[in-house]
Amino acid sequence: MPRVRVHQHVNPLSPFYRFTPQPIRIENVFADPQLPLHLDIGCARGRFVLKMALLFPDRNFLGVEIREPLVTEANRIAEENKLTNLHYEFNNATYSLDLLFKNLSADILQTVTIQFPDPWYKKKHAKRRMVNDNLVKTVVKHLKISGRIYIQTDVDFLAEEMFEIFRGNERLREISISENPFPVKTERETAVEEKGLPVYRGMFIK
């Protein structure tokens, strides 16, 4: 089956994406809801968490994506692979992740990844960038103590902007990192490294 085709960029400020999501009930989407949870924000086609779920059956993986057709496709692939530790949700994480996680139990969210988010290069579009104070507060609120946040991008100014927002949260401590700590790379990361271009990485612990 061919890959579903979607717009490369969508405006998260559009009324269509400013909807109120139903809170996720992980007991309904994972076979074992007590397993540590890995959240991938802006997961696109979800291949990163798909491969991670295959490698780590002792963890649950949740991908969140703003383009609904990609979520539908990713959940279909997860079902075809009979992965009961993998699920995807249609969500505008910048504004409604907290609502999605309203019923999330404490000490479940162990790892968060944000990988190669849309940089929205034009200054007038900077407010569309995914990582802002609201997103950081939400992630930190739901992250367990000692939980980790991993961020990477190939855009230097975006890396500094995102890192500074996370550094501004007093509940987080930055960890020095130079390599991807996971055994799986996103398609974007692989493409950037094959061109010999830099990837800017950051990690924070609660």
C-alpha cells in the first residue's frame, strides 16, 4: 500500500488544529499500561517509535502528530505488526497535550523525544514553532522524576531557541550529550548525517 500523502507543513494556529482532544486512556490502547512510557512529539509517520517498540517490548511508545492522515496510517501499521506497546494520537501538542494527558498516571512518562520539528524559518511564522513555554511546562508536569527529554534538530538557531526554553525551566537539569542515545535514528537524522551536516542535540532530566 502506498504511503499516504500529506502537506509538508500545517499551521498549528489554524482553528482546525485548535480542537479539544479526548483525554487518552492508556489502559485502552496498550496491553500493559503500567509499562514505562516513551512519548515522541511530532512523530510524523511514526517510524522511529515503530522501530523502538519492536526493539523494546518492555516499554510503551506513544507518537503524537498534528497531521491526522499520518496518525491513521501509523496506527494501521502498528496493528499489522501486532504491536500492543505502540499507539499514535492526533494532537496539536503545542496547545493541547495537557488535555490529552489529563488522566495520565504519575510515574508513567519516562522519556520524551522531540526530533527535527518544523523550524518555520520566517520571523512572522516563529509563533508557529512547536516548542514554546506551554509545551515545556506540560512535558515537565507529566514527566516522572528522573525522566528524560531528548531534542535534536539540524537547524542551529532553532536548536538554541529550543534549548533555552528548556533551560528556563527550574525543574530540569541539562545533560551534556553529543550522540543519539537511542539505537534508532529518524529518517531525517540519517539523511542529514549522510550529507555530512551537523545535528544539534540536547538532553534534560527532571
